[in-house]
Amino acid sequence: MIHIFDTYYFEEKARTVCVSINEWTDKEITTYFCETIEGIKQYESGAFYLRELPCITSLFNKINLIEGDIIVIDGFVILDDNHKNGLGGYLYEHLKHKNPIIGVAKNDFVKLQNLKMPIFRGDSKKPLYITSKGIDLAVASEYIKNMDGPYRIPTILKIVDQKSREI
């Protein structure tokens, strides 16, 4: 199973959504989970994970997460070529390395040069940036590249983003 997460922040709240699919090329969502949490920490530069990690891990209470299920997040898994953890890296540690994590970022992160893979989808000239832990980066990049949809952002990722904004 593949679980895809996104979080939207508003006021002092966060709405986290997870949709699940069975195969990378699926056009339809298998399951959908959401949760809104209040009292969210303010954004802290260089420590974004402190804000979003509790939102994602709280939603695990609703999800039947099985060892080996793959998790996709909106953002980076690692932040530099020395493997400094980003949100996805901290999530990988939280899950005791039992679930591969793939990060899909829309914008580049300059401190990271070698451990990310830009991919192009559709006719877009602007890449998505893929990072991963627990799964080979080239394999993770191919999975995201082959997801359903003709545009830069895979259709299912766009759906997760839209559902997170439904307040």
C-alpha cells in the first residue's frame, strides 16, 4: 500500500490528509483519512519537521500501516548531502526504518546537490525533486514519474493537496 500525506496550515491549526493507493499508476484513491489539530507550533526555520511530524504521526492512529508500506510526503526526506534529516528522514526514524519514505518537493533546496533526483513530468520544464530513505532514489523517482496524470504534479498528489485545503 502507498500512503500519501499533505498538511495545510491555517490560523493555529493544521489539517493533515492521507490518501492511499494500491499501485503507483492508480487513478482512484483506495482510502482517505483526515484530521485537524489545533495548537500547532509556529514555523521554525531549519526545523519544519517539529511542526508537521506530529500532524502526520497523529493520523497514523486511523491508518492500518503495515511494515513495508510506502509513505510519500510533500517535501524533502533529507536536506543535504551528509544525510541531514528533513521531515521525511525524521518520519523514517519515527517508524523505526520499517517503511520507505519518498519526498516530493516542488522547489529546489540548494544545500542538497547529490542525494536528490529531479524528474520531469508532462510538458513541464520545471522538475519535481525526489528524495528518499529506505528505498533506492532512482526507483523512488521512477515511481513518482510514472504516477497517473499528464501534468507536472501527479493527479493523486494534487488531490491530496486539494483535500488538505478543504476547511
